[in-house]
Amino acid sequence: MCSEPFTNEWNSGTYDDKLNLVAELGGGALFLLQPRPGERILDVGCGSGDLTAKIAAAGAIPTGLDLSEEMVKRARQKYPFLNVQVEDACHYRTDTPFDAVYSHAVLHWIKDADAVVRSIWLALREGGRFVAEFAGNGNVAVLTTAMEQTLEAHGYAWAGRNPWYFPTIGEYASLLEQAGFRVTLAQHFDRPTPLRTDTGVRGWLDKFADYFFLDVTPADKVSIYRAIEAKVKPSIDQGGQWMADTSRLRIVAIKEHT
């Protein structure tokens, strides 16, 4: 079963209040999408609908998908004019193909990449375009390495904790080509992301605690957080501003002849 843990588990209010940076950073991929009036565009992992609304503002006709009922509810409250649906991206099917498929900051949450790429290919008309941005190989490597080392030092196995799919540019481009896409743009770039100054690394760890620390005792968690913070400080503390070592893939691909 395909799942999107990020959109499925996180509270929509938290997404809007604390992760609005996700929507703010979506402009690069949205520029590459170049939505045009009258185009039918599928937004995979629409979250609370901010970027879907920008697609609609360009005159296109978007359909937003998200696995989280809470997120879809929030999107409908914010943008009642939008068509947003609760759907699993790995199994989504449509009888009427789209001119384009767009996805921002979601695909690294879906480990069954083959299934979601197949859904996207099937959703597009011949010659339709797929534009996406998501986390790539090496994303938050400093942080995850510190978590792995510290958890195992405290007797907690690392296996099965990491919920993410971070492909290399070659891996993902090959996956698209095998599915029948022609990749016209593939970029892998670093984009360090500032963490909140009041909570820093500990706040970032709390956001993902349900994945990495669910079975950790409260006493161990305090010790583990402290140790992780000490490990990563030389690399990501820039004069009092913590910067997560994030990296991204940006992709544009065209559906070839069926």
C-alpha cells in the first residue's frame, strides 16, 4: 500500500503555521510549470491548497490530490473554489487526461516511486508535462547521520525509522525514462533551510519524532536530543542560526508517445 506519511499524519494547522516555507519555496517549480489558461493540471500532494490556488490564479483548471483528509478539509476551507480530493497518489486513475502534473515537496514521502510515476504517466495526455520538486539524495544527511549514530549508541536500532525516499538525479531520471518520459530538465542542488531560532535542531527533531523517536523513553529522548545537537552544531550552526542541510531535485519531463 502506497502512503504519504507527511500529508497523512501532520496537522493542517501546523502545516500552515509552521511550514508555510514549503509553499513559499514552491515558486521555482511553479515557474517551470508555466500554467496556462484553460489547462487541466493535477497537483499531486496539494496539502492545504496554497500552490493549487496559484495554479488556478493563472487561469488553469487544477485538481488537487492529498492522502490526508484533514489537509483536504483545510484546503476546501481556505479555497472553496478548488477541486481537491482525498486520493492515494500511487493508485490514482482518471478517465480524462491532464495537460500537466505538478508536485512540490511531496514525492520524497512516497517510497513506492515506481507506482506514483506510473500514476502520473497514466494521468497525462500524450505530450503532457510533469514538473516536480522534492528532496534528493543527501538531503539532511548531517542530521540523519547524527540521529542514526546517537540512537544506536543508546541501544535503539535505526532500521525502519527513516520514512523518506531521497533518490539521486540519475536514479530518478532513469525511473522516468523507463516509464515512458523524456526528461528535459533535471537539477540537483543544495538549498540550506533556516530552522526556527527559538527551537533550532530540537524543534526540527520534534517535527519528525513520530518516525524517529516513537519508542524512545522520555529520559533517553532528552539525552539523545542533546547528543544530536552537539554532533551537528559544527556543521549547521552558522553564528547562532541553525541551517538544515537540505537538497532538492527539480524535474521536468514530457510524456512520450504511448
